[in-house]
Amino acid sequence: MTDTNITTLPNGLRIVTRNMPGLHSATLGLWVAAGGRDERAEQNGIAHFLEHMAFKGTAKRSALQIAEEIEDVGGYINAYTSRDTTAYYARVLEADIGLALDVISDIVLNPAFDQREIEIERGVILQEIGQSLDTPDDIIFDWLQEAAYPDQAIGRTILGPAERVSNFGRTDLAGFVTEHYGPGQIILAAAGAVDHDAIVRQAEAIFGHLAARSSPARDIARWQGAETRRVKDLEQAHFTLAFEGPGYLSPDYHAAQIWTVAMGGGMSSRLFQKIREERGLCYTIFAQSGFHDDTGMMTIYAGTAAADLAELTQLTVDELKRSVDEMSDAEIARARAQLKAGTLMGLESSSGQAERIARSLAIWGRVPEPAETAERLDAVTRADIARYAESLIARRPAMALYGPVDRAPALDTLIERLAA
């Protein structure tokens, strides 16, 4: 059996742990409710820049010492930035959990923001931006996000534009921390060979003195749906189509997951079978869903030859329409099984568990057991899937195209085919 415990400090910082018997290691980290969505236009990219700078030294540790202290005990340390969250975490052996918390808390609470290190990391991030721009099946998703949510924080790239990143300084970084890194915006999550009470005691000593403070409210996402195409002489034409889906809190959340997997979540999915296996029009095609509190996005991606793009887009639209009335019980059962198995497999590692309990607490204020998730997936009926599919494709989609796409069908043409 696993054991989940939650404690909230007086200043609002939440601590959630999940004991996993039989493990001799643990993953521990801080999940901060501050990401790309929390940036003003002039700050675009600063949350990601801040994540990089956390590893570049603190008041008591150099960048090398941060890496050495974790790696000297055989551990692993990393971080990531999303539109909703910035996470800093480490995986270590059971005896080194206290060390991991000391290092992680130090890099989040006490970053040095040394000017020399800022300039070095600025160069690294600019290289990262350049690499993304050179990767068509990466950058196209940023352009799709912008087409779906134009002129909004949720629609802007996480890395930020090079011209913004080139000008961020110490004051900008420190200001973002002051705005968004209050204790009420932080979740300390740990999973594996963990002792909840011991972690709480250490957390009280480290974070207890922090004063509670509010964080600016996020703007509500406003889906608009538009088309963007970038014509370039590439080997493949890259195609993405997206619809606004439900958020985490929607009653359609689990139906959306099942429908997306059935449409394009694996080799047995509708899009893979129809467009790749039967027609041979592409090597890669898939569907995926992303979720936020207030919105979501269902995305289809494919890469194909320019000569095949029109047929591929038309077949994709036709499969979307067919899913309303022709999604079989077998397809739904298969997708449900994939989701349930994927959830359980992901929870066999302490990293998967720590991520799940942190995200669950942030979204729902509690940590549902896997059995509850399975029950909710089992409760989704064929009628639920049909209703969801019909409502989804009735909305205006967004589309992004990249490569030899000058002759690709326009978004309005695909919308007309959907409505026919």
C-alpha cells in the first residue's frame, strides 16, 4: 500500500508526500505555480530564464557546488518550466533526502543572480531558442498556441523571443520571484522512501519564516482560433490542427482523454490506421490533449509530403466527423485501458509519483487515488464520447502549417468540410 499525507504551513506552503514501501530512493522537489501564463508581454521568457538561473549559484553555493553536492551522493537534479508551473526537483537515496531538500530550497529561495552567470546563461538560452527554431516539429506547436490564443500570455512561447531574453537583467529576475514565488504558490512534494513528519519539520525550519503574500490573478484564457502558415523550403510539410478542449475541472475531462487516445494515441488509433497504415500519407501522425484550469487544447499533428498535404488534411477532418457516430465500444475500451495502464506504469517510479501528487494537489486540492481515476474513466460511456466529439468539432479550430505549405487548404475550407 502507498500512503499520501498533506500538511499546510501557516504561511500557505503545502507539503505532500507519498510513501512507497520497498523503495530505497526518493524524488523531492518544489512545484511553483508560476510559468509562462504568469508573464506580462514584456516578461515573456523570464519564468524559463529564472529556472535556468536557479542552478547558477546561491548565497552559499556556487553552480558547481550545487551539481557536486547532489551528484556526490549519486543523485540527479533538474527542473522544467511549463505554462502553469516551474518545478525544481532531485532524485536521491533515502539517506540523502535532507540534503536534497536543503539544496532545492536553497536554489529557489536564495538565487545569487550573479551578472556574469546571467550573461553566460543568456547565451545558453539563446542557443536553445535557435535550436527550437531549427526544429520544425517543435516550433510549429508554439505557432499553433499563438494562433489559438493570440495576444495572451497562454499563447506566447515559454522560451520567449530572443529580443526579450537578450535584455533581461537581475532586477527583472528578482522582480518575478517577488511577484510569484510566495509560499502560497509553492508545493513541496516528495515520493518514495519518505518520512512525512521529518520532511515537514525540515520544511518548517526552511520555509516557516516566509511571510504569506498574494500572487497576481491569471487572465482567463480566451480561445479565438486562427490560421498561421510559414512557407519554407523543407523536406516535409508540417500540419497541426487544434480545438479548444475542456480544462482539468470540467466534467468532460476524462471523456476528452479517452477520445484523444482513440483518435491518435497509438498505432491502433483511427488517424494512424487510416492515414498512415491504409493510405501511407505520412510517417508520423498523432493526437494529444493538454489541460489547464480554465481551458484545454486537443491537437493533431502530422508531417507529410507537400503533394499529399491536401488529402491528409481532408482525411483528418473526415475522421473527426466520423468519430461522432462511429466510435466503437472496442475503440473506447482500448483507449480506456491505455490510459489506466499508462497511469499505473507512471506511478511505479518515485519521480512519476512526486509529479502526480504535486499536480493533483495544485489542480484539485487533493490527491485522488489511482482507483478513483480508473472509476472515472470506466464511467465514460459511448454516448459521452459522441457528445464530446460533436461539441468539440463544432468549435472553431486553430491551424498552423510550416514548410512547403503555400498550396495547403485554408482553415475556413477545413471548417466548411467539418460542417458539411
